[in-house]
Amino acid sequence: MATDLDYFLHPESIAVIGASDIPGRVGYMFIANLIDCDFHGRIFPVNPRLDEVRGIKAYSHIKDIPYQIDLAIVAVRPSAVPQVLRECGEKGAKAVLISSAGFADGDAQGKNLGRSVVEIARGHGVHIIGPNTQGYMNLDAKLVVLSVPSPASLPDPKGVAFVCQTGFFYWDWIFRNPGLGIGKAIDLGNMCNVNHADFLEYLDADPETQVIALYIEGVQDGQKFMEIAGRVTKRKPVVALKAGRTERGTAAIASHTGSLAGDDTVCDAALRQSGIIRAMNMNELNDFTKIFASLPALPIGNRVGIITCSGAAGSLAADACGEFGLELAKLSTATTEKMKELLPPWAAISNPLDLFPVIEVDLKYSYKKALNAFSLDPNIDALILITIISSNLTEINAVDVFHEYAEGGPPKPTVICGLIDDEWLKKLTALELKGIPTYPTVERAVKALAAAYSRHRFLNR
């Protein structure tokens, strides 16, 4: 299955069945996105009522196309899908994307249609993404196969692959997190015969993918999924957000994708056993994926050093460390002596280290000295920096110090959190490329660091 998925992600020729010349229609958007992303292969609109779409010759039938078809995109009414799928199989297409809805997510008639689609696909050896999918992107290959308008500015791929089952979540997550560096994003839809396990296997062998994020509503073959996930997680971190934790959530899933969510307790145990890091909400999916995509190395222990310019924030960080399985490191004698030289005599030398007593002297210099001492301290496995990064407080903005510290990769796993305004959040992408992920709150930073440490423990178990 893994090599067959190349027909989806690296096609040389694409037929769009149900093509439209009306902007906004699904059959138009697929073609427009392919053109706008500079797809290097051939595009074949198929619609007997059209001569062309966006200047590209249209064909009345897929059999009339005088070339081999790698990928067929089907955007027709549900009742017409089985016959169109047969014709795609007869043409030799190995990959088919069905955007049409009303199958497993529909009524009894739709479910029967879905079963017939599965049988036809099996008979012709066709692999299907969908039905009821908005498509996918492979930005590593500059490929956008989408039924909705593509973002005006697509993110630069940085090794993150995202596989989900639903269109809105797909876009909401990508649009909210452009700095994650998503290279591949796939909406599986109703999972006719291609599912999470198939793409996990594919992405495991994909040299461009370093981190895999999943949104799961239901698993078709639990044993197969666990076997593949167990192999993949030994090589690449996998983060999963599993919906359907409650009875109401499970019912909602069945109504819109037709998936069976299963018992959440059993699912949770299965995910952990296979080495998958489970996220409980969208923030955690973002935060855990970010830390694995950013950190050059995992923390080898759970002893944390905290440098802060707020005693209250330091206390909250200490609480969060206790809650999520991290320990406050005992500062070495060498570190303590260096900090005595930095802080006034009345200031407490402890972990968390509060730099507020020197905020009016030279906070940037103090962060630099403290970072140097903490990074050399053998008792510290990872660092949490709590700071102020704001365009309104440039005199105590230590971003340049953090960039200097991160040159060539930070000496120890490090995360940053604190008062960071929206303007600076966008500018911190460069810092994350150097290996220091940033978070808007103390708790999210600590929880992400704890996830990274749990990954280390899994690999060394």
C-alpha cells in the first residue's frame, strides 16, 4: 500500500471528473488550485458539457483522454460515483479521490453506495481517499489537491505531516498554525479503503517527514494500526488527537463521518502502548507537534531549570512541572556562585531563578549570564525561559540574547513562554527554526516539554 500512495502525493497526470468552469464550484476549485500551485504534470478536466476550464482542454469522458491517468478526482453526485469509479479502474487509474459526500456519513442508501464503492475499488485495485474529503496538500512537491480555496500564502514545509478525517478541522488547524512547517496534510474523509495506518506506513518511509500529527475519529483495523504505529514511533514521533471521548462526541462522529469511535479507555491504552503521544485538545496537538519539530534533541532527564523575570510565573511553572512529571533541578554550586555575582545580596538564589531584581539594571545581560550558567550545569536537563517579548517593552526584550544562545542549536532542550504579543509571535518563527519552540502560556510550555521527555523515555524503555 505504501508505494501506491505515491500516486496521490506524486502524480504525473490528474483527471478531474465533474470539472466546472464556474468559480467556487468544487469541480473548478480542484483545477484552479492545481494551476495556481504550478503543478508540473498534466491536468485533464472531464465534463461532456465543457470545451475547456481555465484554458485547459476538457474531455467528455475519462476514456477519451489519450494519456495514462495517475490520479482521478471525482466530484459528481453520489449516485454517479460507482459508475465513474468503474471507468477510472478501466482507465488504469491507481488512485482516486472522491470529494462527494453522502456515503457512510449519510442514510441507508448512502451506506449501501459506500459498500459498492469499496467492492468496485477492490475489484480494480484502486486506492481511494474519501468519500467526503476536501483533499490534501503535498507542499514538499508543490501539490495542492483541494476542493476549497487554497491559502494565499502557503507555509514553508519543515517536516511535519498531518493526517485527519474531517475537512474543517484540517483547515482550522493549518490556518491557525502556519509556523509549524506542515509539508503534507491529508483529509481522509470517510476512509473508504485508505486509512490512518496506510498513511502512517507511507510517512514512515518518507524522508521529508520528521513528525506525524493525527486527528482520529475512528480506527478501521485496530490491530493493523497498532502494529504499524508501534514500528513508526520507534523512528518518528507521532502525536494524535482522538475525538469521541464522551458518548455525545461518539454520536457526533457517527453522524458526520460514519466512523465508530470505540471505547475511549481502550483507545487511550492502545495509543500509549504503541508509543503515540496523545493530545487532548487542539492546543496540545499544536504544542506537542511543535516541540518535536523544533527541538534538535530530546531532554535526557526530567530535571528542569527555570529562568524567569516574574516570581509569580516561576511559581506557576514549578506547579506545572510537578503536575506533568518534571522536577526542579537543584542548582550546582558553580551555578549558585555565578548567580550571586549577578543578583543583589538580598535576592534569593533558587530554581526557579527570578531575574526581576535586576530588571532595571540590565535584564538582557542577566538572561545571557543565567543562560550560560544553566546550560553548563550538569544537574539541569532542560530549560524553561519565562520572559517578556513585546514591542512596547523593547528595553527588556531579550530576543537577541535568545538568538545568540540558540546559534548552532541550543546546548540543552529549551522552551520559551511568557508575555509575548501578537507582533512578536510571528517573528519568533526564526527562533523556532534554531531549535527553541515558543508558547503563549507557562502551562503549555511545561506540558510540551513533558511530552518531549516522555518520548525520550519511550525510546529508551
